[in-house]
Amino acid sequence: MESGTDYFITLNNTGTSAARICGPACCDELRGFVPGWNLHFFALQDFPVELAPGQVKKLWYFASLDQPNGFFNVTFRLWQCNDESDAMALPVTFGATDENFWGKETSYIMGTVTDEAGAPVPRASVVAVVNCGRANFQGESDSQGRYAVPLLGMEDIEAIYLGRDLACDSKDYALSVDQPGYEYYYASGFAPTRTEPASASIVLKKKTESADYALEWEKKVQDNFGFFWVKPSQDWSVFAAAQAKHPPELNTPTNFYLFDEHGTVLWKQPTGNECWGIDIARDGSKVVAGCHDGKIYVVDRSGRLLWEYYNGAMVRSACLSPDGSKVLSGGIGTLFLFDSATGAKMSVNWAGDWLRNCAFYADNSGFVVGARELGGFDSSGTQKWQYVIGEFPLFMAVDNHGNTYATGKSRTFFSFDANGNLRWTHKIAEPAVTAGAATPDGSRIAAGSVGGSVYLFDGNGTLLWKRGTLGTGGFGAVGHNAIAISQDGTRVVAGTDSNCIAVYDELGTMLWKTCIEPDTSNPDLKTGVTNVQISPDKTRIIASYGDNYVRMFRMKE
């Protein structure tokens, strides 16, 4: 039912004085209980935890449970901070089975599928998915448009979860229909029981829009490492591209590149190891790269290396301020602000562990960094807030209002305001989100998962739709960085590990898809689309591929 599980421990101060609760520092002691097949085990808080008299707080842990029929025991130790000898031990068993729920259905969602004129739509596949899991059930409309989806009643869903706390918004069902010739349909909030099946009259709107893109150019480089990112300047005249791979990592010297709008290589900069962090100034005047050789590089538009800095350990993130004057980067336990022209360095005091993501506020008033902890800073480098999200954010963005959006391997989507206050969370009930994008105004946020789904949220965290990347009968995990959204939020672009790119409208309708046969001549490369970008006018899409290609697509007139 679930993909991984969240576990909560409730702390309740029933006394008349404040309490400070301590536990093992994250996370060596706890991970000592965890077998290697469970890839991810995270704590979403730090100790001590302060509780006022009568206050209740919850400790939050996540286990990915990557092996069917695998079980392990974790003993949580908690104590009042002034006396560890009085620690209490809470043994908990984590595990997963490969239970099959099909053939055990106890209820239905039923109704009709019609078009806007009321005419039945036959042979429409209606899919019901549990909002707090991955279990899905399916039915098909008949010649009169009638359908019935057999599934588990809510009593059975409750029994599976044993009444425990969950990170999900709800345990009910969402319905979707992806019928050729019609707009994508998505609706949520259906809660059938054994005695009262749910009903839904599904009205499909005729598909009125389309988008047809053609390959404008493609460039394959000779150094055989594969691309990981491609990022445009604001006017789309030049594009920075970095070489890397995951999983596993390349761990070999590579390059990062600058292409012009015709696909011509303007320059390439050699590096001692692959570069997961790359950014380009809005005017295209500088490119910064953070690389696994421990170095941060800044190169100007002409290809001149302005400066490099050796951090002493692997660097995975680097970003440029909107005005192009500052570079933000660092590594494990380090964080620096650099003058982008000279490389003059200022150390930033930060309690985070390993910088994995960074973004400046649009008005240059500060920045946000992402590791196990998210942290917000003003422009002087003074930290204003911090929040533990469990593990580094594979996707992180900041909108023009200073709101931050972040998610990754802990499989929960977080949003914070400019002061670090939690705005909303949303559980991603499938393997990790690795890619995402937000509109500048924060009204729409798109995300894509290794589990093969694309999501669109509004600025308040409401899930507007969720769909499979390639439609009914197709599957493609979203590439490591391969989600983009147009500035007006009306187009979402996804790239997949099967070398496909798809474009969807604001309702989730697929408007265009292209799949290109990958070059598999080098078995050391990981094929697939690794990054996508869409131009402000939505007429161009650029994509990087793991088989050494960068491709530009332009909308047909």
C-alpha cells in the first residue's frame, strides 16, 4: 500500500514545568539498527525537543522499506535531558510485505463517463488510486458510459494502517481518466465503504489544445560522459551544460560547456570530476560549477576561467545571485559567499551538514540552502531560520514572494514562507521526487518522481493533478532533474529515463510526446533525459541526455 513508511512518536508534557527531551543525535545510533537493503532512514527533527507544560509534539521518522517481506527492529531511546540514566526504550518493528490487494475488493466507486453534451464515452479507463499509497484499481466504461471500479472499502484501508498516525493528507481515493481526444480528468476525495459505495459522474471535456514541437538541433559531444544539466540564460541565447551521472556516479574527470542558441559549442571547461551543481548568470556573462573534485569554478562568456576555489571535499551545489554578483556554494560543513568576478570569499556560519541545493531570493535580499536542514539567510549571510526535513532536497525552489519549496528522499513535499514558517506539507506516496520547478509567482509547482508520476500543485499545496509520465500503458521514471514549468504555469514538461519528453497542459492533458532511441554504445553511460527547460514564450524546449546529447525543440508554426 505505502512506498516507505512514516513513524511518529508522541511526546506529551503532562507536568507543570517545561521539559527538555533528548535522544540519539541523528543518525548513527539509529542507523545501526537498519539493514543495508533499507536504503533510506531519516529523522525529521533534532534534539533537544522543548515542551511547555501541557504541550504535545510528535517526533517523525521515515524508513523507505525497499525489500518486500523485509523486517527490522529499531529501539528508540528518549530521556529528559538532565538525566540520561532514566532513558526509556521504545522498540519498533519496521517492515513490508508483498501483499496483493487485487481480488480482495470490498466496495466500489461507480458512475458514468460522459462528454459535456451528456453523451456516453465508452471504453474509458477509470483508475482509482489510494491517496496515501500506491495501490490502484481500475474499471472501464461500457457502451452506455457506465463504469464500476472494485476496490477496498475505507474500513479495510483503516485496518491496513492499524489506526496509526500518517503523513498523508487523506486515506481516501483519487480518480483519473486519460482518454484520447479528451482533457485529462482528475478528482479526489472519494471514500467508499463496505456498505456505501461511492459514486462519481465523470464529465470529460473535449481536448482543444495541442502543442507540436520539432527537433531544431542536436549536439553530441565526443567526450563520452553524458550530460546531467542544461541551463539557459534569461534570453535563451546561451546554455550551460554539465556532465555527470546518477546512479552510480561517474567519478571521472569531465567538463562543463557553454552552447549558443544554434547548438555550437562556445567553450568547455575541464574539471577533475563530474559536476552536479551548475548555474548561469541571467545575462549569460558567467557560469559557475560545483564539482566532485572539491572545486568551484567560475568561467565568463568568452571561456576565460575567472577563478576556482578548492573546498577540500566534494561540492554538489553552486548558484549565482539574480544580479550575477555573488556565488553561493560549499560542501560538507562549509558554506561560502564569493564575489563572482574576483572569487573573494566570505564564510557563512551554518549548522547544516552537506550543501546539496541552493537558491537566491529574486530580489537579492538573501538565499536558501538545502541539506538535511533547510536554512534561510539574509544578504549579509546571517541565518534567519532553519527546519529539518530529514534528508537533502533533490528539488528546491524559491518564488518571488520568498516562499521555499523542497522535497526529496523523505517523500514529503514542504513549503515555507520567507520567515521559515511551515506553510504546508504533502506526502509523496511513491519513490522519491528527484525533479521539480515552480512558477516565479509560486502559483504552480510541478514535481516528478522515480515512481513515474508527474504532480502539479497550487501555491497553497493543493494537489491539482497527478498522472503517469507517458499515459495509459506506458511507464517512464522522471529523469534526475527533468521537470520544467512555463512561467505562466500552463505547460509542464517532463523527461524520462526511457528517453522521452512529454508536455502537459494545466489540467494534466498530454499535448505532445517525443521518444528518441538512445545511443547505447557506451555501457558506462546512463541513458535517458536528465534535464529539461521551457522558454518563457513556451516555443522552445531544451533537454540534456545521458548519452552525450543536448537537443533543442521548437514549436511548429
